[in-house]
Amino acid sequence: MITRLKPSPSALRASFKSSSQCVRSLHQHMSAGRIPSPTPFVPNAQTFLALIGRNLSQHAAKIPSWEALFSLTSKQLRELGVEPARSRRYLLRWREKFRNGEYGIGGDLKEVVDGSGEVKVVAVPNTTNNRTGEDEAKTATSSSIRRKVVVSVPQAEPGPALLVGEAEPVKGLKVRGAHTITGPHVELVEGTRGSVARIKVKEGLWEQRRGHKVDGGERRKAEVRAKRRSEERRTTRK
């Protein structure tokens, strides 16, 4: 008969604590990846920090260049005074997302002037349609082979003649009804019936807001609420 010894609770806690520390400190030992190119909507480090929010723009002077933004390690950021640790983790997480082409709203705009990009509803050929090129040429005016998308256009212009393959839809924006642009943080341009809108760089535009604990969070909720009920009963007796 084989007897299997169960690990003691203290051993389990020590193992869990060690694993948690390893996971949490992983970002400190990751080597810096490639430095992506700035985009028209995010041309510099200051704009990046403002967009991701959580008051990280206060550290803009500590990160002087685009190269520094994408090459500084967590330890170096700490030495520069980027605190608390959760802010550094948040910055590193957004840095990796940007490196992988995962932008917030407006990050993929091609035409941006002074932090403002204009978008417009255009009709483009429906690439899901299986018609041949000859059939499309014969029925080019038919709405059945076209779809409406929102694209980035130069400001103060009626819009370029978009050729097949040149119209890249802006991520996060949709067309509601016949021609109304919908999406987060869009500002519709007056007199365009909703077919033209602008997206502007502003503090916290891409911010992923932190949750807040209710009654001490999941672990302490029962304890906090029990104490509150006890205090309420004690108060009503007086």
C-alpha cells in the first residue's frame, strides 16, 4: 500500500506566493522589443502618455523620446520616478499593445492635423461578393455590390477618389442607417448629416479604467457587511 503525503497548508501558501512573485516580476526581466514607428495620430511619447491616461502624462518629461518610451525597462522607469508599480505595468502593457498594432480609437487614422483626424462615410466595392470584374463593371452603380465604411480623409476637402484597395476602414467606427458615423469619442461635423466626423487627441482617450472595490472587495465583502449590520443594530438599540 502506497501512502501519499499531502503538502501542508504552509507549504502550499509558500508555493503560491513564490509563483505570484515570479509572474508579477516577469515584466521586469523581459527584453525590450522592436521600436515601432510613430503614427499620424500618435507622433510622439507625450501624446502616447496622454492618450493612455491614468495621469501618466505627468511623467512626460522623464521619457524624452519615442525611442526611450519603447526601450526603457521597468527598473529604469522606476529609477526615473514612474510610480506606483501598477502604473509602470499599465504603461508596459499599452506599449506592447501598440508595438503589436493594437491601437485605441483613432490610432489607425492616416490623415491627422494638430491632433485631429477627419473621417468620412464612403461606398466601396463589396469584397465578399463573388462577381467577376466584368460583372462588377457592368453593375458598378448597383448598391448590391457596394458597402459603406468609414475611412480617414484629409480635412477641409470633399474627399479623395478612393480606388479599390485604397479604402481602409477605421477600426471601431460603424455606419448607422444611411450615412451616420457612430463610435466612441466621435464628433460629428455640422452640415454633413452625420457622414463626416472628427476624432481628436485628448487626455485619457484610450484609458482602460481601473475597477473599484465594493465593500472591501470579494475577499472582505462578507466581513465588511457583517460589521456594518452589527453597527446598524447597535445604533438602533440606543
